Amino acid sequence: MRRKLPLLFLLLLMATVARASTILIPMDDTQTDHLKAYGITYWVLNNNIEAWWLLNYRGGSFAFQHSRAFERECLTRGVKYEVIPDARFNGILEEIADPERNMDAMKLEKAPKIAVYTPDYNFREGTEVQPWDDAVTMVLTYAEIPYETVYDNEVLGDELAQYDWLHLHHEDFTGQFGRFYRSYHTAPWYRRQVAYQEELAAQNGYQKVSQLKLGVVKKVREYVGGGGFMFAMCSATDSYDIALAADGVDICAPYYDGDPIDPNAQAKLDYSKTFAFENFQLERNPLEYEFSNIDHNPRPVTQEQDYFTLFDFSAKWDPVPTMLTQNHVRTVKGFMGQTTAFTNSHIKSSVLVLGENKPASEARYLHGQFGEGFFTFYGGHDPADYRHLVNDPETDLSLHPNSPGYRLILNNILFPAAKKKERKT
């Protein structure tokens, strides 16, 4: 009888090893819902379980230890997954580690705490909300990734330090109310927004909305410089840098602040203060729906021709841009916004271009470092709606679960979760 014990023990051990397995979430063309796959990975991290981001492996797949609860969650959310033995997963890691392969395995350690900078009247019942949606809040909601909202009072009150990642909602940081005056100054929503912004400025001791927004962008700059991650889309990109460059200079026409523009405003801009852009020219017509020539306009492409290409980076040597460009395609359909694309000649040499339309001489997706933190600027308004206009209905992301343009947003969401590696270049 005793001689059989070692054999029984071996059988039990083999059964235990066989049960040890990993959930692999493929992110190539086989994935049924790319967007919710990010939400699953965030949910796993939020349950204090580490995950792997397999850069350039099957479209940037995710992996984490198997459990019945994780499997059920994938099924519930409609995310395709594979349960593989740990031995096979270790083989995948060995394949990725091959120096001849442009892949890397990035450990994700902790779910980042996310803040969205957006006016709180968007969330008050019984009030008229902004007549446009926001791609980031939509995709966070669709992917079931939790976030909190902040606005001017919270930013000026130094609450950003509580968060790992900040999104700047569609915003005009120059104090010109989106330059909507010509088309919408009689619209109730426009008047309400102006009154709300002016009230906020007064509450915080500012005489003008432009001064309030300058205080906000300076606080955001402190946040990024101290190690925060900032993501902005559409007009929140160029208007942020314009506000920094125009520190102490009146660039607002009487329509917006009641007094004239400084006649020497252009010459007084200080490009050393900006994150991404330099040597740009302000739009001198205050009724034009444009802030400056940072936004590439007019663009030499039609809707049918409007695509941008993601750069390929070395996963082992440049993991940060590799993470931010993970996708199941390398060419992404373009989409418009108040700020659609960035003129190449006005992008600082220190800024990394992640995606561009080279024939059009424009960039769509930028990344850079400021102090200890990072920023990403993404042109356009809604990756699933080419020309999203004021008062257009909100996009139904269940119709676009595999959107490459929305994947780029979610790459940025998981970026702060990655275990930091020393950059080799």
C-alpha cells in the first residue's frame, strides 16, 4: 500500500499542474469586442490581480491568471478569450523574449484612478447639457471602466493629485467659449455656458474666463510635471498650448471678454511654455471657428482619402510608444473635430508623432514627456463619426466594438498601469 502513495501523489500533482492556466484575451481580428476587452483587463487589475500586456503579440493581447469569475466576466461582456495552460503561456513569453521578434511583455500592476475634466452641469438632472458628446467618457462607459469628474474648482483646489490619469474633455482653454459666437450666440445652451463660466471665474477671484482657464492649465501643467498622465482630444489640445503661450496676453475679442485684443498679442506669445506646439499663428478673425494654424486647415484630403498611419516602434527599446499604438490595424480612418489634425511644421522636435497622414503633412496623434509625467494629444472629436456636429446624437459604441480609433484612447487608459521600465533610447 505504501508503494502506491508516491504514484497517487504524482497523479494529484499532475492534476494540479494541469489546472494551472492563464486567460489570454486576443486583440487581433479574432476579438469580438476590442473595447470591452480593455474594460475586462481594467476590472482584473481593480481586483488586485496583475496582468500582462503582450505588445505586438496578436494585436497587443492581454493575459492574466485564470479564474472562473474572470471567465464569467468575459462571457457576460461578450469578450473573446482563450484558456491556455501555463506551460503554453510560458512558451508565448519565451517567443516574445526572442530578440529577433519585435514584441515585449509588459506587466500591468494597478488600475489607474481616472479623472475626466468636464463641467458638472453635464451631470445635473433637469438641465440642458452640452450639445455634443465626448469620445473618452463614451468609451469609458461602454468599456465599463470607472472614472470620476473634476472641473475648475477641483483643479484649482489641487485635487488632481488624487488621480493617475486625467482627460481634458472638449474644452476651450483660451476663454473664447469655443469660438461659437457667430453661429450660436443666441442659442440657450451657449448663453447658459457663458454665464456658468463667468460665474466660476468670479467664484475663484478672476475677472475674466480666460484668466480662470489659464489658472486651470497651469495647475494641469503642475500635475503632469509631477508625474501625472494627461490625455486631450479635439480643441482641448491646441487651446491648452495656446493658453500657456498667451500667459499674460489678451488674445480675446470683445465678443468674449468685453475689451479689445492686445494688438501685439502674436509677437508676445511665449512658445517655451507650451507642451507640443511652437511658432504658430493665432487666427485673427474672432468670428472664425478656429484658434490658430496649429489645426491643419484647409486639409488636402477628402473623407474617402482620410486615413492616418500608426508608426511602428521597437517594443523592447521603446515600450511607451509601442503601448500607445497597439492595434489590430496600422491604418486608422480619420475623423474631424474643431481641431482635426496638427500641422507638422508647428510640432516641437521633442514631441513624438505616433500617427500621421504623411501625404497631407499632418499629424493626428502625439505624445510627449513634461517633467516626470506624460501627455498625449489626439486630433478629432469622435473616431466613429467622421463629421460630428453640434446637436448630433451620441454615438452608439455597441455598433463599433472593434473601432481602431477608439482603441487608441483605451491604450492611454492602461498606460499608467504598466510597470515602468527604463527607456533605452
